[in-house]
Amino acid sequence: MIDVDKDYAAAKAKMSAALDHLEDTLSHIRAGKATPKLLDGIKVDSYGQMMPLSAVGAIATPDARSITIRPWDKSMFGPIEKAIIDSSLGIMPENNGEVIRIGIPPLTEERRKQLSKQCKAEGESAKISVRNIRRDHFEALKKDIKNGLSEDVEKDAETKLQKLHDKYIKDIEDALIRKDKEIMTV
């Protein structure tokens, strides 16, 4: 017997993963507020090995406009500053001998529009993933008809899958609206 519920659960898991990936990607896009996630992609040369920034110091956000990094080893100030300068963050760190402070400047209107466009592109990519998952499972259902699945069960499964697709597309659009609002808020 062909298990359409198992196929549905697999489709749901894949669509959920696409939404989770989008939300993770959006969380790394700077929206004018200081957040430690901005530094997630930065690697620091620590004793000949590339380490994530969070592995060589304590990262904190004392206020909405700054991030502080307190290295666990005083000799790491130089490599940390170099890694931040070389990153795509585009912000100069300040070092007072105790902590490295990164001031997050307010976004310009042009930069806000660029980030909004980038978010929309990420959202479209997530929507395409969800549509592809739906298409793949629809094709699997068509093949299951040839293997003995009744057409009524197949139609019900397609309807259920379409509702799941619609839900995840709406969730993606909601995530994009939230992020756009966050970016455009001055």
C-alpha cells in the first residue's frame, strides 16, 4: 500500500526547512539594529586556524547601535579587527584595549532599498523551493496512480498538498513583510 501521509509529512518537512532557511538568511541581513548575528560569517585567524568570531571572544550588544567583542586572549585584538575590516560588513571597529566596539551607523534610504530588494530575492528563492517541492510530490502522486493508488485518494492528497503549499507561501510572504518593515523603519 502506498502511504500518502508519509509523502505529505516529507513535503511538510521540506517546506518547513525552506522557510527556516529563509528566516535564518533574513536574520543575517542588517536592518540598522545591532545584533550579534551580523558577525556570524566572520572568521578570525587564531593561531594559524580560522575560527568563528564567537569562538575567540564574547560578543554583546550593549545598545541598539553597537556591538562589543571582548577577546578571551589579549593577543587576538589585531586578528579580530583585521577580520572585521576584511569582512563585507563595511564598518570600522574601535579598540580601547579592553573591548572592540563596532558602531552600527543608521542605514541610508538607498541602502535600505538595496537590502529590501535583497530580502525579496531571498524570499523568491524560498518560494521557488516550496513550489518545486509541491511539483515533485505531485509527480510522485501521478506515479503512484500507476502503482495502484486510487484517483480519489490522489486528488485528496493533491488538495491537501496544495493547501500546505499555500500556507508556506503565505508564511514566506509574512516573513518578508516583517523584515521589510524592520529595514524601512528609521
